[in-house]
Amino acid sequence: MLAVPGSNPRFVEKARGLDVDAFFLDLEDAVAPSEKEAARAGVVRALEDGGWDGKVRSVRVNDITTEWAYRDVITVVENAGAHLDTLILPKVTAARDVHWLDTLLTQIERAVDLPVGRIGIEAQIEDARGLTAVEEIAAASPRMETLVYGPADFMASINMKSLVVGEQPPGYDTGDAYHHVLMRILVAARAHGLQAIDGPYLQIRDVDAFRRAAGRTAALGFDGKWVLHPLQVEAAGEIFAPSQEDYDHAELILDAYAHATTVDRRGAVMLGEEMLDEASRKMALVIAGKGRAAGLRRTRTFDPGT
Ligand code: GLV
Ligand code: MG
């Protein structure tokens, strides 16, 4: 998911040509306070002008403690709601933040004749309170589609002794300092059928470091990551898709298991040296689904005789 400062028409124009699944136009932390109000019109124009080529279209509004939040939502949705798929709500600390946005969205949709409930909500978990309430936030509305981890704000919120977002804090020489946070967000998302998305990596020229950080969350099961620069786009695409080998293997497992259960009528079967059962099928479905979504093609076919 590509982050695009809403106040910068040059970045908006560039964003149209990048090969990402989703993008958001930012009205929050990438926009200076003095530009917040003017940025709304630019965001509306960028959505209305289109050219986003099947990408999921989002806007990040300001958080609900600010004087900008309500008018961000009203201006963007009244004027460009038909060209918008989700709103990202930052710094969510409780279910009531999501209720507020859900209610306001419904009012606007009724007022301007948009289908009620189509616009989804992505909640950013960015501080200790948000993490503590992550379960109730995930369950707060049928509009909830995604939990997004906000590493920079989160690190600030817990007083982490580091300035490099997404990197292990110096001095913490054992394990992964973010494991608890990431796993908690991921489990809450999965428990409620939501996507889990990792936030930004700010050292934009260090693509190897981006790969390491993205590789960790992709390995856990996160669905994607924010990208800030074309250099990060390509890396993220590769990292969140399965390897060709894993994709082929997953499709073979699905074929072998389907053959075993329907033709041989057995619930457990061997594929080479590997024993497969129903749980193997579920694991394979995850990898195969990601591979198909990434446009991978099979290079091996199943032969029931082997
Ligand atoms: C993103 O919003 C972050 O705080 O990392
Ligand atoms: Mg943030």
C-alpha cells in the first residue's frame, strides 16, 4: 500500500504509475498543519480525476482528537465518496473512535445518496492504548476491513529508545522487540476476518533493510506493508508474494489432497516424503491464494501416479 502525501500534486501524479495494489492519500502526518485544509481539495481532485487502475483507493484522515478530523471526512466523502474504497483512521485507541467514523460515514452516505456501508475503515494501531483495545477495535463495525500497525507512533508511545523506525532498538540484543505487538495485531485481525498490514519503513534508500523488516512481517502472515518510495514497491511485491517454489508446492498439495479425498476417499495421504491431511490443505490454500493473487503461474502439474 503506497503512502502519498495529499498536499503534493507531483507525488499524486507519480503514484498513478506505480505497480501497487492499494494507495492512500494522506491528510495526516505527511501534511503540515498549515496545509491541512488546502490538502482536502487536492485529495478530492485526485480521486475524482481517476486513473488509479483497479487499485484500492484510500484516504487517511486526521485522528479524532484533532480539529481537522470531522471536516476531512465530510469534505472527502461528500465530494469524492463514489471514488473511494476505504478511510484510514489513525491513532485509534478504542472502539468508540471507529463508531464515530462509522456513524458519520452513514450520515454522509445517506445525505449524498451513496450506498450505505460500502466505504470501509482501516484502523491504525499506533499506541499502547490502541494495542490494549485491539480486539474491540477489530470488532467495532462491519465496515472494518484492516488493522494497520503504525510503528513510528507506536515506538514513540511506549518510549522506545531508538530513532530508526522498524529496526530493533540498540541494546535489545535478544529476539524481536516487535514480536508481541505484531502478533497481537495479526491475531486480532484474523479473529475478526480482517487484513493485517504493516506500516512504513522510513529509511527509504536502504532497500536491504526494508526487505529485512518486510520479510519478518510477511513471514508472520501479514498481508502487506506500506511503501513510501518506488524502490520499496518492487521489494514489497516480491516479499509478500510466495516464492515460485512454494507456490508450485502449495498447488500440488491441493491437487494431491483433492485426489486423495475424492478418488481414493482417504483423509491422509503421502505426497513424496510428506504426509498431508486437512490442515495441510488449509496451509496450502493460504500460499496458493497469495500466489494466485500475485499472478504467479504453476510450473509443475500433479500426477496421481507418483
Ligand atoms: C505510521 O503512521 C506510523 O506512525 O508509523
Ligand atoms: Mg502514525
